[in-house]
Amino acid sequence: MLKQRILTALVLAPIMIGGIFYLPLGQFKLFIAAIVTLGAWEWANLSGIKMQVGRVAYAGIIAALIWLVEFEGFVQEVDVLYLAFAWWILAFILVALHPKLKSLWGSAPVRLLMGLAILLPMWVGFVQIKSYPFNDYLIMYVMFVVWGADVGAYFAGRTFGKHKLAPSVSPGKTWEGVYGGLLVTFLMALGGGYLLESKAGLSLDLTQWVLLVVLTLAITFVSVVGDLIESMVKRHRGIKDSSHLLPGHGGVMDRIDSMTAALPMFALALSVFGWNLVV
């Protein structure tokens, strides 16, 4: 299993990094759309759609919605991000009160709608951030924050974990793990600010430093909710992995669950606070 995980990671990492840094905006949009569409195919299974034709149809619907947003102006991209903000507040409530509110989301149609609220904003978030200066580094920053939170949570939870975070959703996660993840990403925020000043030649004032740290911690927290909401749905569905597309890693959704929350919320913050967040 470990060998499979390493080999898969060695293949995926260059593809993802290459897509972020070397694809022009138009091709980048298609690249992220392909990832989202694969995630949609898996989410259909998590929603209880057992027939392959139904899963493919749902993935097609998500792809069509991306096309409508991109080319037809079906809805403004920033409005999608605000809707995602409302969704992740609701998602936090669903996780925090689980299983009390299971009747609200237990049906397949509702879970399919949840998938729409999870997947479409991630595509929008990637595209929005790609439009900013230093866009590649911003995207990588969010990804490193999510990975750093996972690493910090793993080691802190394994070493100090005693108090369960959401035992009915993901029994292995602890509050100590959350604190470990927050500590790691706090240090990453400080390091990120230092690099902006020393390498990019920018000068951050106190307000910008505070915004960078607070936003980084907020992204860390919402990434945990993204992880837990998928765990909650998988537990309800009775499956361990969203699919077996990625040997040793499960499915696409298992790799991007935290990112589905972190990316659109980071993009929304940049939209609300403006590029003055970092320059």
C-alpha cells in the first residue's frame, strides 16, 4: 500500500504542479474542469447513484454547469463563491450536529445538490485565483496550507490526541490534531509573509500581516470541514474510498475534499479584501 501511495504521488505531483505553473489560463480551466468532472463522477456514487450511466450523467451535468458559467454567464463567478460560503457554514452545522440532521441530507437528490455546492465553487476558486498576480504561488500556498494542516493534524493527533473531534463522522480525528494543524499553518503564514517581503520585494503593513494570518487559519479550519463532510457522506454510503482511481490514495474526492472548501474561500477572501491582502 505504501509503495502504491508513493508511486501514485510521484506521478500526480508533477502533473498538478505542471498544470498550475505552465498551463495558460484557457488550458488551466480545462485542466481543473477535468479534475472536477472526475470528482463529480465519484460524488454521484457517494450520493447513492449505483448505475454507471447515472454517474456519468451527473459528471456531465457538472461539466455543463462549468461551461454555462464560463461561456454563457449563467451566474457570476463571485456569486458562486458567496453561495459556497453559505454552503460551508451549513456544512459545518451538519457535521457538528451529526447525526441529528441526517434526515435533511440522507436522500440521493439532496446529496447530489451538495456535490454541486462542493465541486463547482472549487473550479471557480481555481479560476479566480489564476487571474491574480503571483497566481501560481497563491494556488500553491493554499495547497501547502491544506497539506501542512494534514501533516500537523496527523502527528499532533497521533502524539497527543485524546479528545475526539467528530466521533460519529470520523472517529480517528481529534481536537489535538486540529490544534496541531493550526499551529503548522500559523507558522506557514509567517513564512509566507516573510517570503513576500524578502523574495517578492513587497512590504506588508500590520493589517496585511493580520489578514494573512487570520485568513490562513480560517482556510485551515474550513479545510477540516471539507474533509469531514466527505467522511460523513462516505460513512452514510458505507464505503471507505470515493473510488479506486488513484492506487493507494482512493479516489479524486479523497485527495481534494479539503481543497474543495479551502480554494473557493481563499478566492472569496481575495475578492472581498482585494489584492491589498498581500500587496
